[in-house]
Amino acid sequence: MKGLRAKDLRGNEPTELGRTLKKLQEDLFKNRLKKSSNQLENVMLIRNGRRDIARVNTVLAQRLSQGPAAASTAKEK
């Protein structure tokens, strides 16, 4: 993944955001293992992965705090 943008994530359903979050966490774990065994060439992947996870968590928290009525209104826009 090149990088996620919050405005792109806001169009997704909470279940899709959860799947994205799980995938990002797995990628971060794999990158950390590679770094510990000196097999990771680009260490920025770890930093970018953490930031992507934070973006997904932020959008997910906003979506859950708005409730179902606001989520359907945002989908229509």
C-alpha cells in the first residue's frame, strides 16, 4: 500500500474498516519481524504502517461516535 488517506477511508463501512485495520496490523507485525532479523530493506514501512493504523482507528472512532443515522447521511453525500 502506498498510503491511506482519511477521506478515502470515510466512504467505507465499519466492517470494512475493521478488515483493513486487521490487515495493516498483520503487515506491521511482519515488518517488525523482518526488521529484527535484518531482512527489512525499507524501515519507513514500519512508521507508515503505524500511521495508517492510526488513520483507520480515527475514522472508525468517528464513525462509531456518530451513530447509524449520521453514517447513512454521510454515505449519501
